[in-house]
Amino acid sequence: MRVALAEDDHDLRQALADTLRDAGIDVVEAASGNQLLAIVRTTQVALVVTDLMMPGLRGDDVLRLFRSAGDRTPYLIITAAPTWIVDALADEDRVTVLRKPFTVDAILAAVTRALASDQQ
């Protein structure tokens, strides 16, 4: 399983990538929404894990671009954004929202659920 991971905070991105790799997941990293967009356009991924608030394109901008093109890849959005933004995202099909701060167990469980639901 390949996962695209976008997070502009370098240290958090590295910690998340290491955690996912330790769980046996292939991770392609992006430091911005623009990099994420390029990855998702050129690489087949089973899941996109993305921060919401990033410079340039945000995680939900990339989500909207691909949904409008008919892409159904599941998204796990990690964010500390206000509740009203999170609530709107949680209503999207095949989108899971995980609030920051979260634990290692919480991110692994959310990724595992999203990947499992995509296999059904």
C-alpha cells in the first residue's frame, strides 16, 4: 500500500512518515499542497494523508480538485482547524478528519481503517 503524506511541518511529517513506514506502509512525502498535487497526479496511491492548512494549495484544495475529476481516493485530513471547517470536511464522502494533536495509535488506526474501507 502506498500512501501520499503531505505536511508542511518538517518534523511532524518525518515523524508521521517514520511511523507509517514502521507499520509497513510505503510513504511518498510532500511538504506542500502543490507537491501533493504533483504526487497524486503521477503516482498511484491507496490513501492521501494531508494537513489541511499549508502554504499555497491546502489539503482540501487538492481534495476538491481530484473529486471534481472523479477521483475516489480516500483522504485522511489532519488538522487543528476550527470546528466549522472540520465539520464541513467530515461530511465529504471517503474523507476522515483527525484532529491535532493526535497520538501514534490514533493515526495508525485512522490509516488502517481508511485503507481497509478502500479494499471493500
